[in-house]
Amino acid sequence: MTGNDYVTEADRELEATYEEPMCLAAYVDRIFENPTIASHASKYLLEAIEAAGTRTVVEEGEEKERYRFFDDPHNGGEHAILGNTEVLNGFVDDLRSIAAGRAKDEKIIWFEGPTATGKSELKRCLVNGLREYSKTPDGRRYTLEWNVATADSGERGLSYGGDPTAGDEQNWYESPVQIHPLSVFPETIRERILEDLNAGLEDHVPVRVDAELDPFSREAYEYLEERYRRDGEEDLFSAITDENHLRVKNYVVDVGQGVGVLHSEDEGRPKERLVGSWMHGMLQELDSRGRKNPQAFSYDGVLSQGNSVLTIVEDAAQHADLLQKLLNVPDEQSVKLDKGIGMDVDTQMLIISNPDLEAQLNQHSDRNGMDPLKALKRRLDKHRFGYLTNLSLESELIRRELTNETEVWEANGYDELEERIREPVSVTIKDQDGEVRTQEFAPHAIEAAALYAVVTRLDEEDLPNGLDLVDKAKIYDQGYLQEGDSRREKEEFDFDDDGEDGEHGIPVTYTRDTLAELLQTDRDRHHPDLPVENVVMPRDVLNAMAEGLGDAPVFSTGERSEFENRVVPVKNYVYDRQEADVIEAIMHDKRVDEETVAEYVEHVYAWETDEPLYNDRGERVEPDPLKMKLFEVEHLGRFSEEEYDGNLPRESVRNFRREKVITSLNRHAWEHRDEDFSVQDVDLTAIPVIKSVLESHDWDDVRRTFEDFDPRQWDDPPSETETETVKEDTIETLVEEFDYSEASAELTSRHVMGQVSYRWD
């Protein structure tokens, strides 16, 4: 593409975003065609969130519906809020109540939580989402703009000191606070419009417009009203709102126009921060009959900018003095510019803080009924963000921090998600010598960091016997725990729902900084052919995270001790994952093919149910007891010859077939009961015991398959030995099938064989 092509694309995007201004009557007709464009602030925010749709996620082991809006879809997921779905759903529920006028009208929504839990992402996600929604037909946002110069070019108009003789377009001035177009109507007429509009609205949340004209627009209205009244104009409202004086224009919602954001570093007196300040140089020039002219006001305060959509107070503890000043805003929906000059405000207020704000709010709690902050605390509706307790979400977040990947992970099943968790990550760095090189986090390295962080955030007081925190983390991420052939759903575990999980633990910022330092750390590893010094292994990650706790000021002494003790089960789990990779790579070409497994399942099903079984020629045959026996003895490795009477199964084998195979098939049939069930339609990997046959082996299988294999020779196997052949094939398979590089495959397999060597004999 050429530069002109890009410019043309930009033209098209803006053309699709902005409309030509319209007259007031045309706007009223438009809202009856599309009522959403007239929505008040809280309803508009709710509609923007709902317009993006939902998706199903698993968090803390439970399926939940998540609003895609919070995945920042319009911005490629760059500021997606990972996790905290239940908290965000509570926020939307509050919005629904506020928008409908069902209680909570006076509430100020408060998001609180420790650092690095997604609160800042919430602000960015809201701004991005509202901006993009306002570009859509249903999300269009409109306000008024005025031109009084056309009433009498001999007198000064609205122009902030501009020239009334300038070109016509230069005399149009937009409401500085995005006032709702219906505000220009007299109250009784506005009520009739809304009544008729809501009568045809298929929505439980009616449109409400209670705000009167803003002071700037009021000044224009009164000027025109006086001018035409003196001239004896009969259709006074029509004259005032004639398209030569008044137009309805759309605007794109953004910070400063529809979204007000008060940052932690913003200064000024409370009134300046809330609504703006007087421009003293213009007060005398725009004096109106001895009083202050609202045209000489800056309207750059957070409420002025956020009027019509959303007001955000970021890092609210820095603006605690303002919070009490805000109390009348949700109650009365108005704020004062000066004595006698007030401004109606329609905005959804939201404050964001760390836990230190709560300490400030509770400083007088011992006074009971005399607490001066009681009224404020009553109006704050708190939603608490916690640290992520899902392994997959934490893995995704760490990858974002390291690589700036913004894609939001979505998967059709946990197997797909599990692949993303274990994936390696490559990062390009420049070392101290100025040399650019690529560093690799080996498979399971990011998983190790994420799991350790999650494990430090989980409450261990509610662990059932036999489970550790790694098991709890897996249950939270998958929704179940696989124990051999059995799957235990999350509902079977009695975890206390006391809010302790995610309250504290290792923040992602600590993990990110630790991993970043590892990228710059020289590792004492060498190999004649492979760049093993450029590989960060899972054990490197876990050792660095645990050893760095002592020097990190964000942790208390008690936390350091507690977190250090939790690294051991994580190391064991990650080693098991690496070991499984190596075994599966060794046995990759020795796996049972799916046709053999399917044949076994069909024979077992026919054996139990007397369902007909046909051979390749279409002839009915009986289930073959020998085939079933050989599969169970040789491939499953579950039974010995003593558990058969000839080829006929004894009770233990019969129970296995019924409880493990047939039960799973029946479950599948029940789940697909609206379809014509056939055993051939079954996904064999959905049966746990069959899945293990297709996907997993153990060292006994390796020993049985490769009789001359010796793991003690792995590092440097003798030439022309079975160990050498197995290693070459294993490294190749780890690279081609398991996402390892040659260097990480060498290091991982060495680590695993080093442990296996001790128990090989």
C-alpha cells in the first residue's frame, strides 16, 4: 500500500464515524427509530457492555458467563481484564439496577484491590470500549451546538471572545459538557417524548433524561429567547431551535468528551478538579448584566468531561477530599459552578483505589454513629479485584507482560488451553556487549512461574485430606481433578467460599521482574553444539522466584516464609510434566493406534449390551474375548493372566469393563440423547481410561519396549547403542511434536534422566 492508500482508509473510517449535524426535529425522529442513541449515562454504559456479547469461562473451578467487553475486543485485547469475572458481573448487575432506577441510584461504584490486579486495565478497557461503541450505529452519542451570531451579527455571540463576523461554521459552539439534546425541550414536553419513547421500548430499563440545559447552552438559549420575544415571534421555541441556531451533532466518546478521568497527579481546588475553573481574562469581556457569564468557564473538571457517560476517579486515595464533595452528585444529579450557577450532571461515577483508601474511610469507625464519613461509606458500592487464581489466566498475563501479546485466550476445551499454558516463549534481548540474541523460556517455564504465583494466593486451610495446593489450583483452572481413571468435579470438594483465595500472594509484577532479570543472567551451561546457555528452564524460574523473596520489599517476613514453603509441590508438579513429555516422546511411535482402541471399545460394548457387532464384510460376529484380554493385559497393563479363566474375564475385569468403559459410554449416550447414539460416534479421548491408553505411558512401558536402554548413559550415549538411538529419536520428537527447541529438549531430557537413573535398577 502507498501513503495515499492509508490516508484514504483513514478518510473512510472517519466518514463512517461522524455524521452531518441534524436539526432537532430530525434527532427526535431518529431516537424513535433507534432508542439506544438517547440512553442516559448508566444505561448507555450498560448497553455498551452488553453489545459485545458474552462467552463461557471457568474460574475458581466454576463455569461463568463473561462479558466480552472486558476482553477489550475493540483494541485487540491489549487492555483486557483477565479473570475477576464474578466481580465484573456484579458491576454489570449494579449498572442494571442504577440504569433502571431501582435503588442504588445514589451509589458510587468503587473498585478496590491490591496492586497489579487489573484495576488500571479496567479504566483503559472502559475508555476503549466506549470509544468504539460510540462509533457504531446503536452507540452513537449526540449533543447540541449553538450559533447566536446569526441572530444579530452586530453583537458579540458565544465565541469565547471570537469574531462574530467570522465564517458561519466558526460561530458554532458545542456544549462543553456533552448535554443531552432532549434537554433543550421544556420539561413537560421532554416528559411526553420520553413517555412515548419508552412505551415502544422493548427493554426493562427506560430512557431517562432529567438534566436541564448546561449553563453554557442556557446562556445561548436565553439570549435567543430574549431576542425573538422582543421581535414578537409567535413560534418562539421553533425560532430558538431553528437549524440556523441549534444543531444536533454526534461525537466520539473519549477522555475529555463523555469520559472524565481524574488522575492521581491532578491538582487544584476541589471545584477545579470537579467541574473546572473561571477564565478570569474573559470574565470582564463576557460579563452578562453584572453577573458571571458561564461562557467564561473552562468546564475541564472531571464531572464536566464525564457528563453524559462516565466519570472515573483513579487512585481515589489521592483525592479522598473530593469524595465527600461528590455525595450530592448521585443524589441530586447536579453540581455548582458558582453562586447561583448550577449544572445538572448525568454520569456514572466510578472510583478506583488500592486498599489504603479503605483505611482512610475507617479512621473514625470507632465513633460509631458519630463517624463523619458514614454517609460517604454508605454510598460507596465496593467491588474487590483479587489476584488471579487460575493457572491459565496467570500464564496468559505473564506472557503479556513479557511479550506484549494481547490476544485473549479462548479454547474449545481444556486440552487446548493446557497446550497454551505449557508453550515456550522466545524473547529477543540485547546483552551488555550490545549483541542481540534470543532467549528461550523452555516449555513449562511460564507454567511454572504462573503456578507458583497462583499457589501463593490460595488458602490452604480448606484443603481436603490428600490434596495439596497444586491440586486446588488445577481444580480451579479445569473445574475438576483427574485422579487416574476417575474425574472428581469441583462440586465434590468442600472449599470455603470465604474470599481468602486471591487476597494476597505473589503479584505478577514480581514475577515479571524476576523473569526479566533471568533473561539477562549468565547461566553456567555449555554444550558443544547447542546454545543451552540461552535457555531458561522451569527450575531456573522457580529457584529465582523463591530466592528473590528475601530481597523484595513488597513481602512481609511472614509472607516470605510462607511462600518459600510452597515452592516444593510446584517443583514436583512441573517435573512430572517434563517427565511425561520425555516418556511420551520416547514412546511416540509405540502408541496404540486409535483403530485398535476403537475395536476394543466396540467389543466391550457388544459384550455388555448384546448389541450386534459386524465385521468388515458386514457379517454379524460375536465379541472376541481374546482380543479384549490382549488389549487389557498388553496395552492397558491393568491385569495379569491370573485374572482370566482362559480368555474369559474374572470378576475384577468384568467390573473394570462395566465401571470404567461402559459407564463412560453410557454417559456419552445420555449427553447425546437427542441424537441417534452409536458407539462409533464416541470421542474415545472422552473416556478417562482410554484417554490414558492413547496418551500416556510409564517407565515400565519404556523398559519393556527398549530392553537395552540405559538412562545413565543419556548425557553422552555410546555409539551404536539402543540408548543413542532412543535419545536421537526422543530429541527429534520433542522438537517436532512438543514445541521444544533442540537446546531445551537436551536440557529437559537430561534433567529427567538424571532423576530416573537413581531408580532405574
